[in-house]
Amino acid sequence: MTDTEICFLPAVRIVELIRSKQLSCRELMEIQLKQIEKVNPKVNAIVTLLQEKGLKDAEAADNLLVSGKPIGPLHGLPVTHKDLFLTKGIKTTFASPLFSDFVPNENSLIIERMQAAGIITIGKNNTPEFGAGSQTYNEVFGATLNPYDTTKTCGGSSGGAAVALACGMQHISDGSDTGGSLRNPANFCNVVGFRPSPGRVPVWPSEMGWDPISVHGPMARTVQDTALLLSVISGPDPRVPNSISESGTLFSQSLQKDFKGTKIAWSNNLGGLPVDPIVNSVLNEQRKTLENLGCTVIEDEPDFTNADKAFKIWRGWAREIGQGELLKNHRKDLKETLAWDIEQGVTLSGPDVGWAEAERMALFQRMHSFFKEYDYFICPVSQVPPFDIATKYITEIQNEKMETFIDWMKSCYYITLTGSPSISVPAGFTPSGLPIGMQIVGKYRDDFGVLQLAHAFEQVTEFWKTRPEVTQLK
């Protein structure tokens, strides 16, 4: 195999080659570092890179393999982490000038679990400031570009992770998602982004132990690789009260399933949201794919009444808890949209939060009833295709004005509020070659079922195999 072929092999295949000693960890590390050197300057996905550490750790991983001692399921895979996650001894900036030189003395739990499974940390990837917004740019590292068209955005906030995957610079990625930050960049970059059920991947450290909105989760180029990573980062932690007790080994099982007789609700606009016709044109081509899998596809959607306002209250409350002190002491140093985001929480009253919780519960019950009739709900991930990199956020869709910098992401954050697991899986390209993803939403805590349908769809369509041209340029 060529170096390029190795860079784009599925992770499940790479770990097999390492275990069978057909590929050494050192060889893989050298190949990945060469790919990063070649491609990253064109897209700016990886913002901190530790080459010497990576090579040294790869040699140690090879020695462990030779020793015959037990190794983890991700042994030897080089990975950069989202720059919102704490990485012990490695710069973690949160994409903020206030933390441009911050080096934590502990790891986030998701990093602990990935490293325990054998990955080799080689750096950090780009994100918006404190993950605010689905466009990856900041004052510390600049913008990350879409590899399928470098004049366009890669989305966000896990934008650096999505681009690193799409460009063959790593095989798996971690990410986080409040209003679409795992799903939106995956959708824009032709990779897979999975938002698991809240508590499936415990979030630590965190000030909100029962947080129903923000989650950590996996990204990869294929659904099977996504499940592989989920198998090691999920599972309970006694420090996190909402963590799901089910073991991550569930996601090591085969994803194969017969979908004959499966009933799917299909929505072009989640009950009236403005959606660019190009998005629906691409997605509607795939209804027949699901039907050929044996599914019955019916146009329908849940009732999302008050989802917008309730989500924004929850988001604002979480922002104030997490970054309220920064607003008090450093408002002039925060980007305007982040400051606005935090301020939404500062002005909340107790009755505001109570109303939002009651509405969240009402939506949850409506989803419960909806899923008595359907097995899955499918809708657009994003309401627009990838847009110009100079556009900070979308202000209008189909002549409808967006009131805030996140309104164009309602198709994601409505789903967030339901508590259902959801995934963005590659579903095709616009006439100009820009990726479009399909959002598959599952029943309460049926994370495995969502992965199964996404896997079946991916096996038939194989859109993930279309590599961005930027990786072929000298």
C-alpha cells in the first residue's frame, strides 16, 4: 500500500495491521506526520503539533506490542484532540486569546479514555472560541478551511477534527456537541459525526453534572470507525451523575441489520424551517436508497413547538455557568457573539429556566409518542450547504432573516433538545461538489440503532470514499 492509501484506510483496518505487526506504530506515525506536513498548511485544521513526542510515543507503543503485554483497541493511532478538551502538559487554548498559553495539569475524561485505549496524542485541532458557533475561526489560530473547497467554511465547532479526518491526517477524532458541533462539521466535510445520548460519554470536568444539552462524542470517516471510538469513550463514571451505566462494549458488536419493514419519518424542514433547496435536492435523492434497504419512508415530523426558545435558555444558562466570570472580567477580550451568548444566561430568571425545563419535558414526551409510530426520524443536518469562509454566520435563508448567530442551525439544535441520539452520515454532493450529510435521529438511548441504520446507508452509498482534491495537490 502507498502512504496515501494507509492515511485513508478505515481505523478498524489500521489497528488490525498494527496488531498483526504488518504496520509498525512508528511507520504509521511517520506516514501521518508527512500527511499533516503536506496538507495541513492548505486547510489549517491542526493548530498544535508535537512531532517529537509522537515519534517517541510510537516507538514505545511498538515496544509494548513486542513485549506481548495487553494493548488497547486503538493501539498506535495518532490523534489530535479538539482544543476545548484538557490535555495534560499540552497547550489547550479554548481558541481564546485569554488562554493562548494555557497548559492544563489534567486530561478531560474523553482524553483519558482514548489514551487508555492506546491512541497517541500528537496535538490539538481547531475550534471557534469556546466552541461558540458553527464556523471554525478564532483570533488565536485563524480559520479552518473546507477541504472540498477552501473558499468555504468547514462548519464547527468540531471543525478542525472534521477536516483532519477528511484530509487523511488522522483516522478518528473526538468532538463535542451542544447545538450541532459534531454533526454540522461532519456534514460539511463528508465525514461522520455522532451526537450520542446525554450521559453516554460522561463529561468531566464539568460544572453541570446533569447537563442534558452538551455532549462529547466520536467522529470518523466511517460509521464502523465511529462505533469503534464510541466503544472506548462511553460507559459510566462515578463523578458524573447522568452517566449511562451501560458498558461501551455494546458498540464493539456488528452493526449489520436487516431493515426490512423499518418505518422512517422523513422531513425536509422540521415543520417549517427555511432550508436551501440544494440541501433538500441532494437528500431527496437518497429516499430511494432507504426504500431499497426495505424501509418505508413517510413524510412526517414531531411537533417542535417552543424548541427554539427552550434551547436558547438552556444554552444561555450553561454558558453563564461555564464562562460567566470571563464575561465579568474580560468582556472586551471575547468575540462579540460569545459575549452575547453568555449574556443570555446572565439575564435569566428562575421562572425562565423552569419554563424551559417544562418545555423540554413536553418535547421529550412528544418524541416518545412519535417514536411509537416510527423507528427513525430523518431530516437535514444543516439548513444550508457550506458557505463562504469570510461569512461569520448565516443571516438569511430563503428570504427569512436569522435573529441570532445560531438560528441557521435549528435543524440540529431542535434535535439536541429532544435528548435523542443523532448522526450526520455522508449523503451526497451539491452540483459544485460540496458535501451534504443526512441526519438520522433515533429513539431514546438507542445509540446503537442509529449507528446500524447509518452503517447500512453508508455501505450502499459509499460517499465517504470521495476524497477532497486538496489532498491530491502537491
